Amino acid sequence: MLFTSYEFIGFLLLLFLLYYLLPGRHQWKLLLGASWLFYLSAGPGMILYLLAVTAAVYLAARRIGAIGAAHSAYMAQHRAELSREERRALKDAAKKRQRRVLLAALLLDLGILAVVKYTNFAISNLNSLLHLFRGKGQLSLWNIALPMGISFYTFQALSYLIDVYRGVVEPERDFFRFALFTSFFPQLVQGPISRYKDLSETLWGEHPFHGPTVARGLQRVLWGYFKKLVIADRMLVAVNALIRNSGQYTGAYVFAGMLFYALELYADFTGGIDVTIGVAEALGIRVRENFLRPYFSKSIKEYWRRWHISMGTWFTDYVFYPVSVCKPMLRLNKFARAHLGEKLGKRLPVYLSSFAVWLATGIWHGASWNFVAWGLGNWAVIMLSQELEPLYGRFHRRFQVAGKSWFKLFQVVRTVLLMSALRLFDCYRDVPLTFRMFGSLFTVRNWAVFFDGSLLNLGLAPMDFTILGLGLLLLTGVSLLQRKGSVRDRIAVLPYPLRFVLWFGLFLAVLLMGAYGIGYDESQFIYNQF
Amino acid sequence: MEELLDILRSLHPEVDFARREDLIDSKILDSFDIVSIISEVEERFGVVITAEKILPENFNSAGALYALIQALEDED
């Protein structure tokens, strides 16, 4: 059931009706039923994966909690009789038992994810190797559909499990309450990857009907649909034309494609998240923001703090930090500082951990080499800018440009262009082709296509480009306003007729200018496939 | 405490670490800085700050970080 389908709208209407008719204490149970129903609509077999991950993580967390509780109870009784060494030994033993349970659950859940997501990638690489060594045999690919949202709910469940192990959250006792945490339908297919301590604040609470809250949530849903249907799905037509005919569209077309895809992906992904957060808000549930005006970032590092925030913090908290501060890495740190000098020695271990994170981030996005290249491309740019820091420092001491508006704008444009160039790996889905297309930017001299009307042959009429241009202006304007606080709050204090015109105008825009009908298929959100 | 402030100042000489209480919230320290701090702390204080201790409340101010180091030194 796509967010942009009529079924979903009908499903939401019915859910809202029942949700606000039910006594508050039963609301979360209805949400669980609705979430499972939503998931079942993707195919009956798929829900088994969701249930397996939920059950495995639930049981493992309970076990880890029980080991911790037994240890605390024993210590409370016997603390006085034990020496400091004995206390430490007992604590270590309990932690070790907890770690074993954690590792078993991690292995199982990541194993499921690896098998369904990466088996075919492994087989095709194996086949390439066989071919290289002139082997005759070819292994056949496995016919399996990727369970909807598996990367998202697996990561969300594992963050809870690791937090229980770390003692940050208490294990949930009620299986069904926990099941709602892993399967809450608005965020099931494309995130955000919520943390238990955030979502648990409102997920199971009682939410009596409150008109302004529901309206506020639905306003955000409408804004999300505007981004997705009016902008992203319209831009998609030109992006597809450019990518599918890569032989024909080289040089300046690649540059156009970079910018078009930057707009499409932004409108698609942030629009989807607006629908997610808006639906949750209308149900009285708070989901944390996943974007913070990422295209206003002045560096790639900053961009990754503001784009798909829940994924970035997941990798930082559960991969980057544990790898960076584990004992072998600290030993490597010492060794590197002794042998490579203080400065480089200090940075090397951080770069290594960061490499692991970006490799994992790339693979998480998809089982193919182009995503690995994309991840490592991000890593290389971040490392390079880190290494060039002294040079930047000298530049800024010589020229006093930092803080000047035009320089900030330059930094913002530079970051958008760098990120857009890296995303070519995502567009062309083929590493050598991506390099060829990128190279053509500098070798093919066809920049006139921006002025001679050639871009009108990509399946979009002048009217479409006008709508996209106005849409881009609106997105930029809203983002600029957001810097000073919620735009919806500012609209809410306007006189009623003005408010009505604004929201009804947006509704009409979605209805009349949404990309529907022939030539536009109801298209999936880009992030649904990860 | 002075030794900890030295570590912090070596990363960002322009920041008044003795007073700031929003080092994480205001994004003064990023993840790379935190890892550098942890390895320096391990070297100079002999305590290992494990990943689960990397929480905003432990890194928002020099005082909080110092309290964490002392707690780890005293831990049984």
C-alpha cells in the first residue's frame, strides 16, 4: 500500500475514525492491528520476517534484562562480603553473559537481513569471479523479493536491543507493545529509524481527539504530498529520460541530471517523511525529525548531520563509536602516534572507523557496487576536507571571507554540487558508467542545451518546468522561513480567510498539479527500496 | 581538570571550555573530536570511556566529562 494510493487514504480515514472513537487505553492495540494489516498488504509472507525480528529482539532484550536484574539483586545482598576484585569479576561475568545474548541476536537479525538482501549480490560476484578464471559453472540467482522496510525495522529493533544492553533503556515486558514499536506503520517502509526512548514517550499513551493537533498533522501530510506528487514525481520523468538514455545524454545533460535528481530525491524523501511524521502527529505520536534543511549545509560533514539524521546517528552511535573506542583501535591509535607522528597518528584510527561506517552505509543502501562506491566516495570527500583543514585555516587567515553572506552561499552551492556529483552512482547504478558520465562533463561541450530548448525533449512540457520552478521557489522560501521556527505555527495565527486560502490552495495544487495519469505511474518512494 | 581542559583546548583553541555547557548541543564537538578526546583521556588518565558512555550529557561540558572520568576511576 503506497502512501500515495487511494487505498492508503481510505485506510487512514477509517483508522482515524476508529482510533478516536476507541477508549484511549485501547488505541495502541488498534495501531498494532492497523500496522500489521498495512504490512500484510505487501504480501502475506513478508510479515513473517517482521515477526521473526520482533520476537528475536524482544526475547533477547528480556534475557539481557534478566541477567542484569539477577546480578543487581545478588550484589544488593552480598556487596558487603565481597572484595573489590570479586565485585568486579562478578560484574564482568554478568556483562559477558549479556554480551553473548546480544551477539547471538545481532547475528540472527543481521543474518536474516544479509541473506534476503545480499545473497544475490554475493552470487553475481561469485559468478564474475568464476568467469574471470574461465570456470564453466554459473550459479543461478535466488528468486526472492526483499521484504518491505526490512533494513529500517531491523535497524530500529537492533538500536533498542543495544540500548538495553548498554543500560540506556529498560526492556519492554509486553510483547505486543514492543511489536508496535518495530511495526508502527507510518515509519515502517522508509524510516525514520526511531529510537525506543523517543518513540516510547507517546506511542502507547492515550490520545483523546484534539482538533488542532489532528489538523496540524494533516497539514504536514498535505505538504508531504505536495513535495512528492507535484515536484518529485514530475521531476522523475526527466531524470528517468536522462538516466535511461545515458549514451545520448552526456556532458551538460549529466549536470542537468545531477540538479534534477537533487531536487527529486529531496522532494521525494523529505515529502515521504513529512507524510510519516504528519500521520503520526495526527495520531498524537511524536516521531523525531529526519531532516534539518540539509541543502543549506556548508560542508559535507554538516550535510550528513542534517540529511536522513536517524540513519546518520544510528551509524555513529552503533558503528562509529564502538569501532573507534574499542581496545584494539585504542592500541592502534597509540602505535600510529608513535610511528607516524602525533598529527597523522591521531587521525588514522578515526579515518579507519569512518571507512567502516561509510562502507556499511553504502551497503545498507543497496546490494551493489555502485552503493559501495557512493559510500566510499562520501568517506573520501570527508577525509580529504579534514586533511585540507590547515590549508583552509591559512586561507581564512589571509582572506577574511568567513561569515560573509556570499561566501556562505558559495559553501552551500559547493556542498549541493558535491553531493549531487556523488549521487551519480545512485543514478546510473553502474560504477564504470558513472565515471564515464562524470568525465563527459568536462569533455563534451554541449552547454548550449541549457538555452536552446533541448531540455524540453525529456518528457516535460514548458508548463511542467514552470511548476517545478515555482515549486522549487516555494520549497526554498519555506525552508528559509523554517529557520525562524515552525511555518505551520506562523500560518495558524493568520486570519481565518487567509489560512483557508493557503491550505485549500495547497490542497488544490496537489489535486490539480500532482503528477497523475498517463505517463506518470503511481511511483514508489525512492527510499522504500532500501 | 586542567589536564582535561588542555586536551579540549588542543582541539578547539577558540572555545572557552571552562564555561561552555552546550558542547554537544551546539555542535562544537563532533564525532571525530569525541574519539580524539577518548583516546587522549585513555592515555593521560588511564580510563577507557566505552561507547555506551558517549551520551550528550557526559560531553556537554568539561565538568560533566571530568565527573565521568572520576566516576570511571572510582568504579568497582
